[in-house]
Amino acid sequence: MSDTLIVDKKGHIAVITMNNPPANTWTVSSLNQLVSMIEALNQDEQIYSLVLKSSNEKFFCAGADLNLFADSDRTIARDMARSFGKAFEALSQFRGVSIAAINGWAMGGGLEVALACDLRVAEEHVQMALPEAKVGLLPCAGGTQNLTMLVGEGWAKRMILCGERVTAPKALDIGLIEEMVPTGKSLERAMEMAEQVGEQSPKAVAACKQLIQSNRTRHWNQGYMLERELFVDLFHTQDQKEGVNAFLSKRKAEWKNR
């Protein structure tokens, strides 16, 4: 496996490090590797959450290498779009909670991979943008859809149609990120949040995440019905019994993810 992505497991947390200097650009190989990593983590019952970080102090991720598109080869464009979509959709559908620790510039596909995560923590100096239209392209890895769902149509249009770059304070203000932290503290805070996830039942978290994200494609009434169904389904799990009885016994629950 290439070392452009490195996975390290720390207790119930998987840390994926983007490691493709100088700007952590994505390739078909690294995107396929991300899919394989997510699939493996989904099968690991000991992993409850995932933190995505950068090995680079300046860049979280700069997206795709534009040299790939210099010859206007539609075959390359199609392959890259398909690979981006498959990879970031896999990340979005990770059964646990994914947290982006944004420590540097997040541009294009670099912001899109953060948008595919459940939560985003950014350092105060960070800037974010989807500048694809400046070079005759468009965000093809979920950017137009995920950004709009997070910040609304107005700010999505400002960032994509006007090419507006946002600072971390502005990103916090418009709901693009969930938390802003001092420089050098994004990983620490993301890990703290991942530890908080570990205090919940992983089976319950997976069901709750499914319900929250189902709102993107289902009518509210369908979501209400699914909510009740998944509530009852949890009674097939060991963790449901463990959680309730641990609470009643005033002790900490010991989750099995089963």
C-alpha cells in the first residue's frame, strides 16, 4: 500500500493521515486506498470513530493535482470524478463518526473531503475554498451538494460561484465548521471529540447517524417511521441491554459494538 495515506489505531479511534507532500493532493491510487481503508474500518468492531488529519503544517489538503487536467482528457476527468465520488461517499457512509482536523489550507477536493466528514475542527489561521470555477472546473466530489446542506444556498453560491475564500472565524459563523481552535490544536480537539463518541453505544451512534443523514434524501414522515424502526432494532443488540443496565447500576457501560 502507498504511504500517501497512513492509518493508525489508538484505542477505539482510527487516525488517517494524508501524507502526500507538498500539498496532500489526491490521486486515483490514494482515493482508492481511502475506500479500502474505510471498508476495513467498517469491519473492525473495535473502531468507533475516525479522525482525518494532515502531515503538512501548511496544507490540510489542496485537492486534485491540476496537471492531470491540463490536456483536457475526458477519460482522465471521468476516472477522477468517479474515484473522488466513490472515496468521499465511502467516507460519508463510515458507520462511526468521522472528524476532520483541519490544520492548514483546505482547497477544492481538500475541503470536499472535510465536507464528507461528520464534524470539522479548524485552526484559527485556516482558509477554505472551492475555487474550481476559477480554472474552468467544478467541485465534483460532493462539494456543491454537501456545502449547500451545511451553509445554505447563499453562502454556497458565494464560495462556489464567486470563488470566495473563507477564514476559520467566518467558517464557524456560517456553519461550515463546528469548532475553531488555536493554531496547533486541531488534532488534540478532534481526538477529544472522538473520545466523546466512545462514551456512546457504537450501535446507537451508527443508527443515529443513519437517521440524521437520511434527511438528505427522505421526506420527514419517512424519517419519523425509520426512527421508530431503528429504535426497536437496537433491542437486538447486546449494547442496548448493557447501556440501560449500566445506567441503572450507576457504572460505566462496557460497549461491545454488538
